[in-house]
Amino acid sequence: MEIPPKITLAIDAMGGDHAPHAIITGTELAVRLDPSITPILVGDEQKIRPLIKADSPLRDVRIHHTTDKVASDDVPSQALRSGKKSSMRLAIDLVNDGTADAVVSAGNSGALLIMALMALRTIEGIDRPAMAAFFPTMNGRCCMLDLGANIECSATNLVQFAVMGDAFFRVTADESTNHAYKPSIGLLNVGEEEQKGSASIRDAAAILADPEINMNYYGFVEGSDFPMGGVDIVVSDGFSGNVALKTAEGTSRLIGTMIRQAFQSTFFSRIGYLLASRSFKKLRDMMNPQNYNGAVLLGLNGIVVKSHGSADPKGFANAIKVASDMHRNNFMEDVKVGIARSLKAIEMSQNNKASAE
């Protein structure tokens, strides 16, 4: 059995609603599942060390001590100025100086974005980073980006998001997926017809359809389409993507609540629930957001994974797995190749338009 290479992850131990306990417990779970992970816990050692038991896989863990942290309600610009010694910033710096291969934080999303952008910068050919995450669909799971990092986007931004999403989907595919598989990509729009949508969306569609980019472009998708599993990747500006994702999450909670209420309404409905309990457990597992925890800031010179602030240990362990999968499957190299190809196609498209004019 091939032993996976060691990977070092910088863990912001003080970020999140339940830090540091949920962070430490989640990191322990991740290391038990994958002993090749070497975490560096960044935070207050006096609060972290007592949580690590003698039989823990973290008993010899390195702790990068700091008492500073970014609060959940800190304004990102203020956190950038005053948080240079915070657990979040120091964890990012460990990636920037090559000490760690990736960083995982459940802290303030805005602060993480601006700190990571200032410290790591975007990779060549990427104008803006994008936040990407998975959520369940009828056919498995779907990756969506951007989820809020960029409110307004040009056609070039959307094409770059598509290239990064393509690389992200493939390097985080499960073992049952053929790694030669080309994920399908759809642009979120107000209709499927070619003439629908803004000029930037239509221009992005024309570029993505170019065979020179060598991606599996599906076309436009509507908000009602992608939960059914019509495409593997949905590309959108951050405003629309965030609204779509939050709507899907709210609808999921609504359905779960309505099902529970319906099965508690009468004696016979409770019996029906008991008879179908296995099926409902399977449904809960499929819809459990902890199993999909781990949004990624794509486009930076380093791997940055954002865990949900309220994630439980299982959810945080999943975010750690996302980070390790991206590093081991050479995400950075893959996305750089894709970006170079897309830039060439964009240049050719622009030249052709100029010639036609």
C-alpha cells in the first residue's frame, strides 16, 4: 500500500464560533483518518494545550503561539491593519513563507479573504480570487463559484472562475471518479437562451465555448436547474452565487423542518417515521452541510480553505481534507496550465473580433 507524502497544514486554532475546542477535535479526527497530515496549530497555547490529551495524535503537535485573534464581527479592513499578529494572519504567513502547504480557518470570511489576498497575491493570469464550495444535487454534488468574493464580474473574470472551478473539481474528486473525466460547466443566468443575460455573461459564454480552452462547457443554467445535477460546476458573479447558495441552504432547512413536523403530527405518522428511519438517516446525511464543509479561495498563490464558522469537528475535518486533496493533486500547477490556455483563447477571440470590425 502506497504511503501518501507528508503534508503540513497551518490551522487557525482560534477562528470560528466554537474555537478552539471544535478546531482541535476536528484536527485530531482529520489526523486519525490521514496520519500523513502534519498540522501546525496557530493560537493561544495556554488555551490549546489543555485540550490535547496524552493519547491524542496531536500530543507532539507544533503550536505557533499568539494571543491575538480576529473576531467574527471585525471589519475586514480593520482586521487587516490591526491583525498582523492574529492567529489567522500568522497561519496565512506560514503558507506564504513555505512552512505550510495550505491554511485552514473557520474565522471571519471577509478578513480571511483580504488577509490572504494581501499576503499571497493572485497567481499570474488571475485578476480576482473566487470562493468555491460544493453542495449536494440529485446526481451527487456540484461546485459553485463565486460565492461572494466578487459582487460584479467581467467576462474575463467569469472565464477565469470556470478554469479554476474545473481544476478544483477534478483534484477534489472522490476515488470512484475517473480523473480523466471533464466536468461540465454552466453559467448561471436568467434563462437558457443564447440572447439572455448581461453582456459579460454572453461574452463569457462565447469564450468558454471556444474549443481552444478545452473545457466541457454546457451552456446557461437557471437557479432551478443545477440542484437537479445538470452540471458539475456553476459559474456566477459573487452576488448571484451567494444568493443562490443561501436560498438553497434555506430551502433545505425548510424541507427538513416540514418533514419533521409532518411525522410528529399524528400517532400513525410517528410509526411511519420509525419504519422509514433508515431512509431518513440517509437523507439527513446527504443534506448535512458538514459533509460539504470547506469553501476554497481560488486564484491565490497558496491554498486557503474556509471552514464554516459554526462547523462541528466532523465538518472541520472535512475542510482539512479539502486542503490536503488540493495540495496532493497539484491544484496550483493544474490551474496555472488552464489559465494560460484560457488567456490564449481570450486573446485569439479578441483579435478575431477586432479583425471582423
